[in-house]
Amino acid sequence: MITPIADVATAIDQILDSATADPIENGQKTLEINGDDPFQFVVAWGEEHSRRELEPELLNPKSRECFCDWAKWAGEEALNVSDHTQAGVLRRRSKAHLFSASCGPEPCSENFADMLALAELLTSSHLCTLNLPGSGASGPQHFHTQIMPLSLRDAGKQVPNQIHRLLDNIKAKPNGMTLDSGVVICELDSPVWGVRLEFPKTMSASQIGKKLFSSVHQGIRYGSQLRLSYNVYVRWNVRPRVVDVTIRSSAHECPFLGIDTKAAIENVRWRWGWLECIGGLPARSAAFADSSVYDHHFWQRVYSRMTLTNDIKQSVLNRISELLI
Ligand SMILES: [Zn+2]
């Protein structure tokens, strides 16, 4: 049975509006590292959580766990947004997930249309973000996205949380290119390079989702034979029709592999996802508490490993422009 999308949005808004804890802190210690430029990294550390540090080739039960088993591990039924997409509301974490209705394994155009259609209806302060294998996903190749609160309830008021502040790290270059279709493309200058796509008012949210699928998922991810990966950020209630996409090499999904981290940290296979791309670092290791060693310069060096070459950046811009013309 399909749940009307407006009802799904209402259920998610209720959960996001009731968040009282900062999702990035989640009971852990945090350390803010500010550089000379107006850039902020937030490092959180606490209990070991190995899921995103597992080597998928070892076929561990946790690394094989997929969202199709939502009811089993979330303890409640998922809602059917469409024939292709389900929504799971995670009350204890004050967030929601969207995922493929069946073991795909690949995302499809309708998943992206549903994601944007839902984002348009949410009234709470929210972020819709997409992780995929090669860009930080902790599960098998599927469409899966998270819908996070960007504020928390404190003394009866809604105040911005850490993720909200980290999103300010994403900066677009001022001179965008306007295509014949009315789509505007700007380069992103976040620690991880990317593009900001602003879609015209003549396009519906679902149409925007389908365009995002054909230009970024098919055009860039499939076009590069999966060597390029991406994360998507949508805050429709703040910037309607604007989609930020950070793009990097799948080979650098674990940026610590092959880098001198100055200490024998255990989570060298840490797969970096959407949160790390904007400067949120749930390090899970107390070693990172030493900000004299793991300083701003250190983190900048790690990010520089993930930065695409100028040739590749230009190819990405050309390909997306061709597909959105
Ligand atoms: Zn599955």
C-alpha cells in the first residue's frame, strides 16, 4: 500500500522537529578546528563503530546488511512512498531514510524523483543527503538517502545544530553558467570540489530529480565507469530547486589509505561519506583528540588527496552541461 507523499512528509517533519540532541555529537566529545580561512572542521570521537570501516570484500554480515531489511533492524515498518521507494523513520535517532523498495541493486530515476518530491513538501529545517558506495555508504549498492534535522530543540526554541553550521563550509563560486534549459551551474569550493545546480521554476521537483539522475548518476557515475562518486545535498525549504553535489574519486573513498597519519590509527579503512565532505569527522578514535597533531593543516592535506585534477573537473562540468542543456 502506498502512503500519500504528503503524509510521509508530515511523519518525517514531526520526527525532525522533535530532535533534542545534535546528531554529530550524539553523546560524544567534539573538537572544533578552525583554520585561517573561514573553514571549520568538527571532529567527534567516542565509541568504536566499525560499520563504515569494514572491508566489503570480507563479506561481513554488517557490511552486507541492506536497507531492504529495514523492518528487521529498525523495529518498525517502512512506508511505501511509491512502487520504487520506501521511507523509514528512525525515531530514536530523530532522522529518516529513503531507500529502494527492493534489492535493486542500482538506484533508479524514480528514486531521485521521489527524493526531490518529498524534500519539496518538508516544512522542518532539514537536509536530504545521498550516500552511495564509493562515497561513504555503509551498505550495498542501493539508492539510499538520509533526511537529517538541521536544528534542535533547546529550552523551547529551535536552534541550528552542528550540521547546519558545517553546511556553511560549502561555498559556490560566484559566476555560474546558465544553460539554454535555464539550469544554472556553479562550481563548489568546499573541501571537496563539486557543482551547484539551480533548476528553473518551470521544472517540478520530480522532474528535477529525474534530471539529477540522468546528469549526475548516469552521466558522471556511470559515465566514469564508477570511478567518480558523489554525494547530494538538498535543503529545499532554504534553497528551493538548488542541489549541491560533491564529486570525488571512488579510489579515495578511504583517504587514509596510503597517507601518513602520524599515529597508528585503527580506522584507516574509514569510508568518508556526505558528512566528512563538509568537514564533519566522526573519527571514532581518541587519537584525533590531539589537535596539535591532527590540526587544520593535517585535515587540509587529507582533503587535498580527494581533490580532482583540473582536467577531470573540466570534463565533469562539460558532461553535466551537455546533459542539462
Ligand atoms: Zn537490498
